[in-house]
Amino acid sequence: MMDKYQIIKAPIVSEKSTKLAEMRKYTFEVDKNANKIQIKEAIEEIFKVKVLDVNVINGIPKAKRVGKYSGFKPAVSKAVVTLAEGYKIDIYTA
């Protein structure tokens, strides 16, 4: 079993995720092997909040080139976590 801090890697701060945060939906980069139940338990334990819903977005590796060398950027999984009414996560100070 993974540690809760291995499951949740970092919050994603972008224009879109900031607008979603106004609707109690927070976006995090998560481990690609973590499932929704593990993500929910990790968020509830780390931030002491009540999670209603978890949506996972599995990214695919992107091909990149530098001159004649080609490779891939790693796949990134994101989780959009919806909190219950009255709960809030302050990502900027956490």
C-alpha cells in the first residue's frame, strides 16, 4: 500500500483549476497507479476535509524531440476532488 504523500504529489495551480476551486473542486497531480478510493482517503487525511467525489484524468506520454534525439514526457495523472459544503482547501499556503 502506498503512503498518502506518495499518492498526492502536488496541487495543480492554473487558471482553470483556480476557477474550479471557487466551486469546491480542487485539482491535484496524483500517482498513476492510485485509484479513486486511495485518492479520497489521502485527501481527507492530509487536509482534514470531507470529499464527495473524485474524478481521475489519466494523461498519456507525449512525444518530444530535441534535435535528432526523440523521447517521451512522462504520463501525468490528475485528480479533480469535489469537497462537501462548508469545506475548503487553501492550496496557496498549504
